[in-house]
Amino acid sequence: MPFGVATPTVPWPIDVVTLDYVFSGSVELADQKWGWNYFQVYGQRPAQTLDLRVAECRSTAGLPAPGWVGTKASFTFHGGLVAVIPRGDAAVAVWEEWNGTSTGVPAVVLVGPYAVSGTVLSPDSTMGPPLLNHAFPVRDATITRCDGRGDPTPIAAPRAIVGTAFVQAAAVAGPAPG
């Protein structure tokens, strides 16, 4: 395991948001050797896939859900992955290990068909540094499909890692014009 990351003892429950689906499941112990890379943003782009044992899959685009429950699915930041959302204590602990001390700025980011709003962690309170990485961390995120297709129900994420491959624009939230 990498420096600072405890030896895994339980699977990491996570959601993976793609351009058209949300996959829920867990990263098994053997897959955590490389899975931690999907929670850090300052190193190299992950050299391995993020592998998830699928427990549930739903479409956000009005498409039929693939029958993948029980299978192991693989994801990458440059292959349609929009966000990784830790959903349990073990996964949250890994997110916190890599992002817990960073400061943030309220922002909205257009990522593929979604608007991601929340506190984007940024060392200088601008969107420059987060967008130059392969991904960026967000606290108190709301991920909303905004292209008029499928289900516009927001996805709430107390913590998320959002990939930059499909970012169209980002804006720091400021005071209302007046």
C-alpha cells in the first residue's frame, strides 16, 4: 500500500458516476492496491483501473441499465468516469487521507452532462489548480444531470472526486449580481 494509507481490512463502498450511469458497489480488498489512486489528485493519473463489484446500476440518461449486478466493472478517468463518491467509513477515510486538509471554494463545474456544485478543494481559491489535474476533490457536492435527458434528480455526495476529462467550464460561486 502507498505511504500513509492503512492496510485494507474491509471493502470500500462507493458510487461511480459515468456519463450515463451510476454504479454502486464496493472496491474489494485486492483491488484497493491501486484503487486509492482514484482518491488522490496530485500524483500521476492512475495506472490501473478502478475495479468495482457492482451491487446496483441505474441510468441517469433514460437508458436501460446493464445487467451487471454481481460482476466486477472497471473504470478510468479518461473512459467516461465523471465522479467517484465514497459511501462508507472505509472509503471516506481514504478520501480524507488524500484531501482532508485542503481548503475550498464554492464553485459550479459543468462536467459532461452534469453540473457539479459544492466546495471544490483548491490551494488558492481559484479553479485553475483543480482543473489542471486529472481530477479534483469536492465537499458537499450536488451532481445534477442538466442536459435535458433522463433523470434530473440530484446526486448528493458529502465527498467526491470528479474527473477533469469532461469538464466544459468552471465558475467560482460569487455574490449575486445586484
